[in-house]
Amino acid sequence: MISYKKLFLMMEEREISKEKLKNEIGISSATMAKLAKNEEVAMSTIHALCNYFDCQPGAILSYEKENDENSILFKLREEQSIKLKGGLYHQTQIRLAYNSNHMEGSRLTEDQTRSIYETQTIGDVNGYEKVDDIIETVNHFRCFDYILSVADKELSEDIIKHIHLILKSGTTDSEKEWFAVGDYKKRPNMIGDMVETTHPSKVESEIKQLLKEYRENDNITFEDIVDFHYKFEKIHPFQDGNGRVGRLIMFKECLKYNIPPFIIEDVSKNYYRRGLKEYLTEKGFLVETCRASQDSYKKLLEYFEYI
């Protein structure tokens, strides 16, 4: 199936509207509609577009496989649509939400996370639980549904920001005037106590550049996805929630490229953080931590006979 996603991403990056493009290269509204619907257009149109953007055809179009019924993405979407209990989708929702939130300080247990997902109640409570922990758990379930809905789309700023919007909506952070929910940070921040991140004034340009470099790779691998994650976390584009957004992006991109996805478990967080911290000197620490997590998720796939 032909796709013009790259064309529209290029237009977005260069701030070129459909109307402007149509007028400047002299194509009809019908042809513009075909491009928007990923339909075949005349070769003369492709040549005109390449001349206008000064690029090769591969920079504006690609050929994508039809939805593979054996893919993990298809299986997850199928289970989601039929509301299957106890399957891969069900288990992934709980494990991903629990581990990713717990790594960032949530005090909810895995059993409580399961209870929220399955019964919309918190279950047994020992002491007090933070309201934000509960809200962000529910929001994380919604984030996962969102990445399933856009998993086969090209990664973009809009997708990244929308994940953050879902994750932080309704939290106490969202009530702070200076906290940008669904948008880039307004104040400088650090990773931990020492690691400096990109200044707010440079975040947008650095994210655009990161996405541009990532999209230029015609053969995305597991290592490319991990590399993107490191660079994303180093930029740290949001005021809070960067780790969770970043790990959701990795899961989404694995699904897009039919690579077995993975969940970084809370018990591995020290290895994961060391991998991020020492990535520039030894990439293997982070890559191998993610590989070990992938092996764990593969066992789940094997249990459900999906691989």
C-alpha cells in the first residue's frame, strides 16, 4: 500500500499548507485528496513534488505492508476490540502501567493496578494512596489505547504531545499555571540530581531534528528505537512524565516495525538508569537491559501462542 505520510510530515515541518502546495505546483483538489487518502497519483505529480521539495521520491512516499493478521499489533487491537479478559492486551495494560509508573515513584502495587483496571476500584489500601497515582494509572491505560490506535503511523510531535496530554490530564500538575500539559516544558529541569537536559527554548528544534534524523532511516531496528529513546530522554522535553512517555513511544515503535515490544520492569530500573547515564560511553548497557525486557515479554507472547 502506498503512503504519503512522509510528504505531509515534510509539509508540516516546512509549514506548507495543502492550499499553498496545490497552488504552487499546480495540482488539482482531486489530486490533493488522493494524496491525503494514500491513493495512486500520476508520475508527473510525483516529479513535480520532488522538484518542489528538492528531494528523491523516497523522501515523500513509501510502500507499507497491509495489516498483518499475525502481527503483535493486530493481536493487541483484536483483543482490545472484543474486550477479551485475561489475554495479552489485558496483561500488557496492567504490567506496563504498573512498572512504568512505579519507576517514577507511584506507590500503587501491581495488585492495586490490576484492581483499578479490572474493577475500577483500588482494592486493599494500607495507609494513604496519592490521588495522582490513581489518576495517572487510569491515564496510562488510556495512553496505551492511544498508542495502539496510532501505532502504524509515523511518529510525530503531535503524537508525542498527545501521549503527554493524556498521561497528565486531571493531575495536580495540570492545575499549575507553569506546567504545560501536552506541550513542551517552560522551565529548565534535570534528570536526577546532576544530568542537565535541553533548555526549554531549544526543545522544539531539537525534537524536530531528532524526528527528522529518525525518519530518514529506511530500516528501523531494535537498536534504532533504543537510540531514539536515549536521545529523547536526554532532551527531556516535558516538565514531568518524560520517562513514561518515552517508554510508551518505544512500545509503539516496536509495534509499528513488527519488532517484539518490551516493558522495562521496576526491578530493572537501576540497570535501565545506568544504561541511560552511560549510553554515550557504553551503549550496550541500555541495549542489553531492553533486550532482557524483550525476552521477558516474548515469554508472554509464547504463552498466548503469538510467536
